[in-house]
Amino acid sequence: LKSMEEDLNRAKRRYEQARLECAELRIWVCTWNLGAVEPFPARGTAPRMLGQFVAEGYDIYVICVQEAASEDLFEAMEQRLSMQGLVRLNLAESNQQDTRAYRSPSVPRAAATDAEDGDSDGRPDFIYGRGDGSILSAKFTGLAIYVREALLLGGRVQVCRVANQTVHMLTSKGGCGATLLVDGQTIAFVSCHLEAANKFEERRAQYRELSFGLGSKLGETGVDLCEQFHHVIWCGDLNYRCVQGGNMGQRDQTLHGPLAVSMLQQGAHRQMCDSFDQLKIEIARREVFFEYHEPSMSRDFLPTYKKYENRSPTDYRDAGWVNRVYHVQFREPFYKGGR
């Protein structure tokens, strides 16, 4: 009976390998600013709760985080996806020779060594720093990638390089990137966290620094990120606001609060984002992300900043729902300008 079971398992593996050798690959990408708190504080609930938004049936999963306090989310993803035949790539050591590109969930992750210039605590896949919510302990910007083990064994997916680029001393602002070779094409994935508040000039400079710096580290030195890979998937907390765009030489002005509240109450959030999204304005000016294509937002996608925590379920039929969901009036910390 045991021999029959082993034969059946081998047959299943051969079938799966044959299927993957000819099938198109599907990639799922997510970005999440965790706000320096654990998203699943109740022990043991994370793998189950991830099922509410992590789609099944993909061959490569990439999760990018900003302001993460620990790797708990990455480890929970690993637990969930390992049951579907995926493994987490060992990005911390992928630039070193004679190391496995991935690991079994049961094998502890080794600490990375021999960091390059700009690496954070020896981890090319993380940038550690302090700031809001993490004065005493560090938070990080980073990414994790999970791939079907059969694709790695069959050579359809290979890890090329992993690197990070900081843009602000002592904080986790910056970007981490990893490049994969997938069916002969190179794909660069970037997780980043840019400057906050209405500082679009700083964000422009940081975007250019990341595009050039990560391009030099992930590919050829001195070549921009978007000029040397088949595909670049860039995501993260870019920190763009809704603004009223200024004319040439003038600063953009933050969208007037009462107008924003009124548009949300009228269900015109899509119109608000289409008309006043500073990222769209900057792309139209060809200042950042030239020739990148942003996925269309779903119709029920609402602004994510700045919401009350631990709020009750929202009844959107209630005219006053905006004031119960969003901080419509608040003062910035003094170190962000105190406005």
C-alpha cells in the first residue's frame, strides 16, 4: 500500500511538471503599508485571514511592504502558499554564491552577510529605519517572492539579483528590488516608500535616485532601471496626494478639505482621483514613471488616508459616513511641518 502511494505521488509530480512546462505563468502582486503594527495580532489567524484577499491559482506571488514591524506577514504567506506547492525565495542570500535560491518552510532562514554599500543591516531585500510608530524599534520597507517549486526545479524561473537603495538617512524610505528570469525574460520588482506630505519635488528626486540606483545594482552600472529589463513592476507607498495642479513653476496645492469631503459624500471618488491625483499629474508632466502603466482602480476603491483605526462597519447610505471613517481635521507632527 505504501509503495502504491509513493508511485501515485511520483505520477502526480510528473503530471504537474509536464503541465507547468507548457502553461502560461500567472503573477500576483500586492503592496501594503502596515503602519508599524502587526496586521494579524491574534496568534494563528493570519494564514486563514489572508485567504480573504490573496487569490489562489497563481504561479508567482510578490508581496511588497512598507513600515513593517516584523516578518510575520511574510511567514504567514509562506505557511499558506506552501500548501499550494510554492516556496519563498531566499532573497537575503540570493546575491551570494553557493546558496539555494529558495528554502523549505521547515529550514530556518540564515542571516545575510557581506552587505553591499547601501544594504540595510546586511539585507538587500529590506531597508530598516525609524519614524512614526517605531521610535524605539525599527520598521522596514521590503519584499518577499514566492514561486512554485516545480518552476524553480524546471528552470523556468531563476533569481538574478536583489538590492536596495536608501533615499533618507535613519528612516525606511527608499526602495528594494529583485530581478527574476522568467521563461527567458527579465522582470524587476520594486517595493518603495517615498517622501510624505506635499513635497513632490522630493518625490521626483527620490524616484530618479531609485530608478538609477536600483538599475545600477540590479543590472548594468549607470543604466536606468526602466531601460534594461523586459518588464518592471513598481509598487509601494508613493505618498502622492490629491492636489490642484499648479502651472509651470508653481507648487501644487493640496485639495481643499471640504471639496474632498463633498466629493466623497456624493460618490465622486473616482472623479476626484482621476482629476486631482498628483501621481497622474506628474506622469502627464513626464516628470516620473514615464511610459509606465498604472492598473485601473476598482469602482469601490476609496482613498486610504487618513482613516480612523478600529472603526465600526461603514454604512455608505448614511450621509455622514465620511466623518466617521476619515480624519477630516488633524494636525501634522511638528517634524512633518506641524500644519
